[in-house]
Amino acid sequence: MTRSDLARRIHTASYLTGQFVLRSGRTATEYFDKYRFEGDPVLLDEIAQRMAPLVPAGTEVLAGLEMGGIPVVTALGRHTGLPCAFVRKQAKPYGTCRLAEGADVEGRRVLVVEDVVTSGGQIVLSTADLRGLGAQVAEALCVIDREQGGAGALAAEGIGLLSLLTAADLRAAAV
């Protein structure tokens, strides 16, 4: 399957039109429903296989962000063999009371994994939390970069954004 074939499959599975309020607070008329591609095990596996070569050399832990980054990071871990951490938006107040579950991140080079990036806000917040736990975070990897300022916001925090596809790739695949 080519990259454009994959973009077409993701577009077909997840592209919606209407009025959508994004996490950033922005309103959009087009929306990529990540749960539609994350909920398709065959498509998710193909996505993870294509993302694996984008993982920077030296990465020791893949950190998926709650909630959409969790299925992506789990599938990506299968293809890279790297351990995974599951990062909450806030530590749970019971059990282990941890912010990052799974693999230990302290002192390790961690790649933040997300599904769709718009403003980059959650990656910025979660990276600050991970760095507070002693993680070394220099990059984030996403399935779709909506190209709405996320890369710039992350760069301002010393985080490079890598993406499998962009919104432009998905629009081009729909033609």
C-alpha cells in the first residue's frame, strides 16, 4: 500500500464535515474522527507500520497521550519493540497515583505519540509533565498534523513534530 493509498483509507474512514469544536476551542468545518481509524485494527496496524520508520534513533520509550494516543502507541510499540508509557492528563488519585503508567520514563529518551495535532496544546502540557518526571523529550510523533499551528507551538517548547500525514495529504487523497 502506498502512502497516498493509506491517506485515502484514513480519509474514507475518518473524514467528517459539519461544525466541530476542537480541544483548542477552535471551530472546524472538517474533522478527522480519529476513533474511526483507531478502532479499525487492520488500518491501525498499517498506520503503526508506516510510523515505525519515523521513530527517531535512540528513542527508549514511546509515550502515548490519553486518550487517542494510547491505541496508536500500543500498535506502534508492536512494530518497534519499544516499551510504552501511557500518559494521563492528570495523575489518578488512587492505586499507583501515577501520571505515566507502564514503562518508566525517568532518565530515558521519550517520544511523545499522539493521534491528531491541531494547536499542540496537550503535547506541550504532557511534555512538561514528562520532563518533570525526568524524561528527555525532544520530539513528538502524530498520525495527522492538521497544520494549524501545532508544529510552531511545539518548536517554541523545544519539541520537534514528526507526522505520518498532514491535513493537506488527506485532502489530496480524497480527490
